[in-house]
Amino acid sequence: MPVHDVVLCLESVSKRYLLGKTVVDALRGVDFSVRKGEFVAIMGPSGSGKSTLLGILGLLDKPTGGKVFIDGSDATSLGDDKVSLLRARTIGFVFQFFFLVPSLTALENVVLPLMFLNVERGERERLASNALERVGLSGRMHHRPSELSGGERQRCAIARALVTNPSFILADEPTGNLDSKTGKEIMNLFKELNAEGKTIVAVTHDEAIASYAERVIHLRDGLVEEGGKGKHASKLVMKRTLKK
Ligand SMILES: Nc1ncnc2c1ncn2[C@@H]1O[C@H](COP(=O)(O)OP(=O)(O)OP(=O)(O)O)[C@@H](O)[C@H]1O
Ligand SMILES: [Mg+2]
């Protein structure tokens, strides 16, 4: 069982995709845990299983084998409705291509996760404007995604991830579609959110981006690379945050 300050934990997680006769073992027995308040980067070559791992950690996808613990409870034993609710309440996602709804304004996009949680209308708008203000977009609330820059779109997506006050932010290549200066601004925003107490796991190809995290995990061919065996293998690649 996970130790008490471990808030996200994968135990022997495997994921097998079957496409016709093709078998892909995207994850092959991953042990990985995140402690409360950590900022972890996941690196690895294309196809090594990073997005698969993040999707399982964020309850978007189910493992073929192994267990997923969120805040100490075994998510793999919950029914679909309970999993959706747990995900909506505790996890905020940020993606490379933002996934904003093009026809809605920034404010309306950020309101969406609160509708799923049945938050009352006035409160929804208050929380959404606070979240947009937090990411520096108070002057862009009524703009549609096409009227925002790439960095602003990602800030809007981060506001949408923050609006439910989740414990965790999971980000898949959050700077992959941004120039390097804008990417750094986004990573500095994640650092601030981490300093305010959010636990953050971010997937990236980029060493410079990974250096914002306090710990880096390397995946290769569906396995945590260093050490291979044992739950604490990832500590071998633990490194301190570089001063920015
Ligand atoms: N839905 C799916 N069906 C079948 N195979 C899949 C599916 N999703 C991923 N895979 C396969 O699983 C492996 C891991 O994919 P994943 O997307 O996790 O890699 P990744 O490390 O995120 O790569 P990238 O850096 O290119 O985003 C790949 O070989 C991929 O082709
Ligand atoms: Mg990926």
C-alpha cells in the first residue's frame, strides 16, 4: 500500500493495446509514485508510453494490469461514475493542443468543468473569472480561442484545469505547441502553482522544460528506465530544481 504522503501511485501498471492482430505493450509494469506537493517531469522518446502513463494516472484510461491509487484509494476498483467524479474533483488536465471549444469565449470554456460538478451559475462565473485572473487573462475573458495567442490559449486551458481547485495538475507536452519564450512563461506559471501547493506532473520531450521540475522520470519502451526494478528506482534520477 502507498505511504501516507504519496498522493498518486501506480503499482505494476501495464497497458496493452490490441489493434487487429497487432499487440502494443505501451506500459510493461510501471511502479511510479508522486508525493503531495511534488513537481515531476516525465521524459522519454516518442512512443515510450508517456501519454499512456499520464492518461492512466489521470483516470482518463484504464490499465490492463496493476493498480492506480489516488489519494490512497484504489481507483481501479471503482465504477465508471465514481471514477468520473473523482477525476472531475481532483485532477486538472492540460494538453499540447489546448482542446478549447472554439465557439465559446475564454470565460465559457473555463466554466465548463463546473457545470459537470453542478456548481450554481453565479458561483461558476465567479470561480471562472478568478481562475482567468490567476493566469493573467482577466483582459481576455470574452475572447474566443481564435482571438487569443498560443500562450493565451494555454493560459486559458490552465485556468480551466484550475477552476475546480484540483489537487493535481497533469500536463501532456504543455509547451509543445509554443515558442520557447512562451513555453518558459507557461513553465514559470506551473512553478508558481506548485509553490502554492498544487502537485504537478508534466510530460515533455525537452530537457530545458523538464528542468523546471524537481524530479525527472525517464520512460523507455514502456518501463521506467533507471534501475528497472523496485518502487524507488525513480529516485536514481531525482535531481534538484535548477534556479531560474
Ligand atoms: N489508442 C491506442 N491504440 C493502439 N496503440 C496505441 C494507442 N495509444 C498509444 N498506442 C501505442 O502505445 C505506445 C505508446 O504511446 P504513447 O502515446 O503513450 O507514447 P508517447 O511516449 O506519449 O509518445 P509521443 O512522445 O510521441 O507523444 C505507442 O507505440 C503507440 O503507438
Ligand atoms: Mg505523447
